[in-house]
Amino acid sequence: MQGSTVDSSERVVYGETRGGHGAAHEEHPDHRIFGIAMFLIAESMIFLGLFAAYGTFRLMNPTWPPEGTPEMELLVPGINTIILISSSFVMNQGNRAIKNDDLKGLRLWFGATALMGAIFLAGQLYEYNHTGFGLTDNIFTSTFYVLTGFHGLHVCFGLFLILAVLTRSLKAGRYSSHAHFGPEAAELYWHFVDVIWIILFTILYLL
């Protein structure tokens, strides 16, 4: 007779009883976080290619940004950067809460993170409407919109993950100190989005 039990948080345990003599258990580590990490590494390679293209375009043009490009404003993207960086710390508080079986804390901190992410996207849309240049004006403006737009798409997906965690947290017993893969995976992804934005902000606005 064979049976199996699944711990949805940390491990999968297989039990086997032979010849009526007790039960032997073998524990296997949960590789889902490793899978998320591999996915993020793959995403990093895409961004790395975009960064390399941007660097190449910049080196090939003696004047950067090209003449006629309106000066970049720092106020809105600077505020956006502070909001996004802060949101990573806020989300971390949510994960700490659920690891202490504080479900209300998880909802509070993840809800705040979702709000901050939405504010970031609103700020980005505001900036798009006030840049003074369009997608096809020159090579700088094209790469600007591609890089920031692709990152914005990742922020949208991160918000989807956060909202999915909040929705699933409504089910009793779904998350606890022993079952928190969802919040942990969402936090890892959000940190990735945060780091990518820091790089983008540096190369597009500061250098």
C-alpha cells in the first residue's frame, strides 16, 4: 500500500508501508522557489540584452541624447524610484507577518505594496504624457519607451501576483507560517522588478 502527503509550503513527503512493518518516509525539498529563481534569471537575460543595445546606441552617437531631445525631468521618476524601492521593504513586512501566522499583517502590507505599485504605474503614465517626445523621434526616445515600457509590463505582472496572493489569502488556512510559497514567490519577483528599475533609472536619467 502506498500513500503520499504534500506539505504545500516547504516539502513533499512520500510514505510507504511494506509488509505491515511501520512507515518509511523520504523528504524531498520544495524546488518551486528554485524554479522562480531560474525564471528571473531568464528574464534578466532579456533585460541584459536591452541594456547592451542601449549602451551600443549610446556609444555610436557622439551626442547623447541626440540634439533636439527635450531635457529629462527627474522629479516624477525620482519620486517613483523612492516609492518602488520602499515598496520592497513594505512587502517584506508582509512576508514576515505570515511567517508569524499574522494573516491580517500579510493582507495589510501586501495591500500597501499593491497601492504603491499602482502609484508607480500612474506616475509612469503621467511622465509619458509630459516627456515632450514620442516613440519614433530618435534612437534615444525609442529605447527609452522600450526599456521603461517593458519594465512597466513587469510591474503590472507583479501587481497581478500580489493581488492573487491577497485573493487566495481569503481562503482559511491557505497561508500560514508553514505554507507561504505564494507570498515568498511574489516578494522575490517584486525585488527583481525593483532592482531592474534602479538600473534603468541610473542609465536613463543619471548617466
